[in-house]
Amino acid sequence: MNDSLYFISPVLLCIFILEGLFPHYPGRTARLRHAAPHVLTALLNGLVKWGVLSGLTITAIAWGEGRSLGLARLLPFTYAARTAAVLALFDLWVFLWHRANHRVRFLSLFHRAHHSDTAMDCTTALRFHPGELILSAFIRLPAVLLLGLTFPQLCLYELVLNLSILFHHSNLAVPKAWDRALSALIVTPDMHRVHHSTEAAETNSNFSSVLSVWDRLAGTFRTREDTRGITLGLPVFREAKWQRFRGILITPLQ
């Protein structure tokens, strides 16, 4: 999750409470202990982002605006329509980036810190290695410039992305019919649970982050009826030490 806790913490808290009342995977204990290292990771990532990466992004966007770069400045649409178009295309970029994190060995070393969670819930949305955050911030700059995203538009996308990630990582027991209907448009908990399966064929599916259409177009959309039967996490890094804050940080080194 590439943002601080400040804007999404009320939603995080709400979903966390609802997970306790209506859990998809019942009987979980020590939920606060499970959440603590994820919150610490998010705080560290917030320092990295706002201390270094935001300045880089703002500078790059200002440079592009000064040269009138980007698709958004060429589209003969209203501002709202241009915003919707470029944010949808940026969501496609996020899909491709996520897929690359599973296919490129170097990138996967950092991304597996996220996938090694054996008890996925809404706090797993905070569990991203700082190395992945830094790589993402640099590699997405060409996409930001080519699309002509403004800083407010990028902030809007990140807000929507973070809310989506909180929802589809959650342990909420969303009724099957609702989940199936929503997955026609957006990524849902059942859809993303398949992605967090220990089964390689399932892990290598459902890469979308906001709009589910990208997996459908790419042929990587996958469903499973018995999502309560999914074993979450990776076949490795299942010991308790890898679920702690230090374990998350050193996962790429192992």
C-alpha cells in the first residue's frame, strides 16, 4: 500500500472491526498482534514516501506540465472525462506493474514480503516492502508523464487504490452473490483471495488492483467457489518470524 495511514485509517479501523463481526475465515485469534507489524511497515513506508518520493513525483509532474507533455492534454474531452480516461489507463499500468512483480525475479524478491502473510486481512494492505515502494515510485514516472497526470489526479487515484486494496484484502464475509456481481467491475475479496493462494496457478492470476477488466482482457481472471478452502500465503516464509516486522524487512534477502 503506497500511502500513509492518515487518510485511510478510519476506513481501515471500520473494516477491521467488521472483520471481527463478520469474518470470512472465522476463529482467528491475536488479530492485533497480526496487525502490528503491518502498521509499523506502513508507517515506515509513509516516512519514505513523504520524505523522499513525493518530492520526486511532484518535480517530475511539474517538469511534464511545463512542457505540456501527456495524453491528457491531447484528448478533446471535458476535464472530468479526461481524468476518468487517464486514471483508467493508469490503473492498467498498475496491473502491468503488479504482473511484473510476479514474473521478474528481482521484483518478486520484494513483492513476496506482501504475499508471505498467512492470515490475510485488511491490514495486509499495509504490508508492502519499502524496496517495492521505492521501485514503484521510480518506474511509474514515465507512465505518469506519458499520461499527463496532474498531482491532484494522482492523489485521487492513490486514494481510490488504497480504499480498493483495503477492501479486497479484507477478511469480510461478503455474500457470494454480491462478491460475484461486484467483481464484474472491481476487485473483490474473493477474487483477491485466489491471488493470495499458495497454489502457483492461482497466485499467477487476478493481478488487477481497482478495475477487474484488465484480468478479463488478459485472460488472467480466475474464480474459485470454495475460497474458505484456500491456503493463504506462500509455500515458504510461513514461520512466525517472517510475520514480524523484522521478518517482513529481511524477506528479500533470504
